[in-house]
Amino acid sequence: MPACNETNIGHATFLLEGIPGLEAVGPWISVLFCFTYLMAILGNGLILFVIKTRKSLHQPMYLFLCMLCVTDLGLSASTLPTVLSVFLFNTRELGFDLCLAQLFFIHTFSNIESAVLLAMAFDRFVAIRHPLRYASILTSARIGNIALVTIIRASGLHIPLILLLKRLPYSRIQPLSYSYCLHPDVMKVACADTTPNSYYGLFLVLSTLGLDSVLIVLSYVMILNTVLSLTSWRERLKALNTCISHICVTLLFYIPLLSLTMIHRFMKNAFPLSQILSTYLHLIFPPVLNPIVYSIKTKEIRKQIRKVFQDYSTKRFQ
């Protein structure tokens, strides 16, 4: 429980935390994180460049992949400043307003990524169920509207979250559990009743991430039903193969998120290291792994990336 008294309550400054017990090797851990962020920026940037410059990739599936890459870059940019300041420079203090701003962007980009994964599941359903109408259903204008709705939904729903946190009193110096600000972590150190915050946070999770995950599962149930109606095993495997990349990145996103939600809601006395590792797996590593998954499992992406490097090598040695 936070130490709250009338003389101690005021303008809050939060103390971020690294990995307990590994403070002495913080600089070495920072090297790992620097490499991780660099890989995320280069991987997502490369896929965005390839899709933009190759007209053969100007299709709905790859436009949704662009949205995923931009979201991953935003998620990485949201956590990068404080993670590196904690591990590289051992700078742990973060002002209240900056903490709320980081919290807003982390949760908003996480919410957008969930919505993009749902849109990509719908894309796979349309491609398999209605291949002849695929381009007419998922037009560029419709994809743009989907992107706009996901941004409005995520940002609009998280503004009340920030206002609910801002109304609460806090001690002047308050330690947090992670190297970035998250809603459950900030909420639990408040010096007042946080029941409205807790209920609204649960509503947010269920109405966005929870609903998205259920709709993704339903999409794949319908995809599987469509695939099983095909007569040829070769056609079935070909159809399912187009979904492998999306299934992998969806699992990379939702499994750590589910474990983190379970720990926060039902395992409050869990070992702190399990909570910290779950947040890193959810927020930091998917932006690194998603481009790798799509580069390996998507033949057209892999082919176009190879062409980009071949064209660069040819121009360089001419």
C-alpha cells in the first residue's frame, strides 16, 4: 500500500523500476534492449518501404500489414525513452504528466494493434470465402475507414482512463513496478478509492481486447468451415497457408497479454519477475518478431525484400 498522508500528498513523481535483482547488469541489459528496438525499427521500416515501393504489394492484405507495422513502431516509440533511461542511464524519475502521456500511448497503440489483427483476420476470411469479390469488398477507401475507426476507438476510450487517473491524489514520490507506466501499476499507488478506475479498466479490456479476440476466433472458425468445404487437399493447405503469418503474430500479441491480465486481476501475489517478463513479452518483443514472421512465412514479402537488396547491390557495384 502507498504511504499516504496529508503532508506527503502533492505533485507526484514516479520512480520507474528495472528488473529486480539485476540492477548491477543494467547497462548490459540495455544493450539487449537497444538491439531489440533497432531490430523493430529496421524490420518494420523495411516492410513499409517494400510495400510502398512495390506495386505488386498494393493489395488489401499488405495494406493491413502496413497498419500493423506503423502500430508496432508507435508501440516501440512509446516504451523506448523510459526503458533505455532506466537500464542505460539509471534515470528512474518520471513526472506525473509524462507518465500519463506514456500510459495513454502504450495502451492506445496496444488497442490499435488488437483492432488491426481483427481487421487482418477479416481480410483472410474475405480472401478465402469470397476470392472473386475480394478487391471489391476491401477497397482502399474502406481500408482507410477501418484505420480511422481503430484510431478513434482506441484514443477515445483511453481519454477517460487518463482523466480518472488524473483526479486521484498521489504521494509526492511513488515507486512503480516497471520501466514504463501502465494503468494498473499507476492506479494501485493512488491515495484514494480506485474502484471506478478498476471497473472502467475492466470494461476497456473486455470491450476492446476481449471482444477483438473473440471475433478473431469466430473469423477463424468460419475460415476453417470454408476451407473444409473445399474438395482438394491442396487447395485446403494453400488457403490455410495464407493464414499462418497472421495466426503467429496474433498469438505473439495475445498470449503475453492474457497472462499479464490474469496476473494483474487474479494473481496479485505472484512473483514480480513473472509480471515484468509478461509486460516485456507483450510490449517490446512483438514489434521485433512480427516483421520476421511475415518475412519468413509470406512468400511475396520475402521475394520482394530479396529484390530490394539485389537492386541495391546492383546499383552499388555498377
